[in-house]
Amino acid sequence: MTAVPSVRDDLKALSPYGAPQLDVAVQLNTNENPYAPSPRLQAAVAEAVKNVAGTLNRYPDRDAVDLRKDLAEYLGHGLPAERLWAANGSNEIIQQLLQAFGGPGRTAMGFEPSYSMHPLISQVTCTRWVEGSRDAGYGLSTAAGQVRARRPDVVFVTSPNNPTGTAETLEVIEEICDSAPGLVVVDEAYAEFMRDGVPSALTLLPGRPNLVVTRTMSKAFAAAGTRLGYLAADPAVVESLLLVRLPYHLSTVTQAVARAALACKDEPLATVQALRDERDQLVDWLRGHGLTVADSDANFVMFGGFAGRDADVWQAMLDRNVLIRNNGPDGWLRVTVGTPEEMEAFRNVLTEVLGL
Ligand SMILES: *Cc1c(COP(=O)(O)O)cnc(C)c1O
């Protein structure tokens, strides 16, 4: 053989996922927490790694029992550890869910615009993707009807949604659960940023064995580099995932670092409060300058009012060293909430670019 064998036919048209990782002074494009771990948290993480370093000749606890207990305690809602499951980022959680509940001959559905990894991981796991739609305000008031019509095996509901920032009401999620013949996965990657009074779908878990709520330490927990995602669901869902997870998928180091970060949770959660305040100010500022802004319960804001020009505005901001994201509907851009200094730079550059 003289050439590399050709890749699976259904992958040929794909390109690798990638928000640009550009070397720019102000990076507001991937919804990370801008506050690096404090020296105290850094020391706790280093200590945790040191404590397990002497055991690295052995495989990790493949069921991550202690970590799942810590995650259950963090989530509250009376959840026992058997209802928790953890993996390398919530992307791996989504992959495991689709491997177990999707796959050849099965379908998964989401409501676009939403998180692009849901259709992408569906495709890679040979799960047919069914594209649902949102209502005019980017909400899901029509979703349950679409689910009843299409009967997908897996439904994704991103709340707060990425890229729009909008959160769903429990009534909407309840109706989707009642309408779905299969699994309903509520992706709550941004749950900690929700405004006061906006409830988590975790409260709906009792009595709903088809509901799965996924979370991540990549956003609020300021631990994107740790790669730790998790879910809460019926214990039978967790049992099913044991069939598809790779043996020892979660390294001893990952488990130890995640547990150390959970033990110091007050620190990242204090930054969450600051980021929520900064977000609300940003929404007011954008609206005050005549831009259209979607309500945000996340650590980013989708703003618009420049149909046909969003690529130009995005590029003009990048030329001035502010990197935001151009992944939403036509005429909209998404900006991650950063530090006060970064947001000042964003406001100054946007003012200049748009002539506000
Ligand atoms: C960022 C994000 C994730 C996080 O993925 P990780 O693999 O945990 O880093 C999951 N879902 C949504 C909607 C996101 O925006």
C-alpha cells in the first residue's frame, strides 16, 4: 500500500472542531473563566498530585467512586453518588451517552442554534442528527411538539443555551421529558451563572428516569484545563455508560485534581458572582448603545444588530486585539465575560468599530 487508507466516507466532509486559538491580548471567545486559580488553589492542586504520584504505577479507580461522592455533595438535591458519572469533559459524557443510547439506526435531536458538538458527536457515533428549531426569541416553546413528531432516541436541550445565553423554564423541560420516547439530555454547562430564581433541571430528576443533566468544571469552576465533566441521572443510565466507557478513562491525576478543586469550591464560585455582575452590566451597556441583546444566564452575551456585517465586525475587533466569537445566527456575535479590564477593552474597541 502506497497511500494512507481513506477515512470513513461519512467523515470525509468534516473539519476538526476548533474555536481559533489565536495569540491575542484580549481573548473573549471560548467562555472560560478569566480568573486563574489563586496561589492557595494552585498549592492544593500540587499537593493532591504529589499525594497520588507514588501510586501512578497502578490504574486509577475506574469507577471514580470518591470523586462521584464529592460531585454529588457539590450538586446537592439529595443526589446519591450512584446517580453521578464523570468523564474527561462533558464532551466525553456526551460521547458516552450517544455510544450507549444513540448509534446506528438511532437518532438524536437538538434545537439550533445551539452547541455544535451535539450534532458533531452524533455524526461521529453514527447517530442520525435531526435538526429542530427555536422560536423567535430563541426559546423552546415549540420543542415538545417537534419531539412528538420526530420521536428521536436522544434529545439535547442546552440550558443556558450556547450561543444565545437563554435558559429554559422547568415547564418546557418537563414537557419535553413527557414527550420524548428516549433520553432527554439537559446540557447545563453554564448552570452556575444563571440569574437568581432560574432553576436547574436537577430539581426534575426524581421520577423522570429518561432525564440526564450534564455539567462541567470547564466554565464556572475555572478548570477547563482539567477536563472534567459529569452528569446526574437515573442509576440505570449510569450502569449503561459502564458498557461503553473505556476502561480507566479518568486518570488518577484528573480525579485528584478535580477533588482538590471541589474542596476549594468557594474560590471559583466567588468569581462566578463577580462575572454575573459584570455580565449584567455588559447587557445594560450594549442595550444602552442601541444593540440587540439576548437575555443571558451564562458567562457570555450574544448581541446583534448588524445583519450581513458580523464577519466584518468580528475581524475589525480582532485587528484591534479583541477576539470574540462569530458562531451564532446571522447578524449576531458572542462575547465571553472577562475581567473588568478585558471588558473595558471590549467596550472601547466595539465603540470604535461600530462608531457608537
Ligand atoms: C463549553 C461547553 C461544554 C463543555 O465541554 P467540556 O468538554 O466539559 O469542556 C459543554 N456544553 C456546552 C453547551 C458548552 O458550551
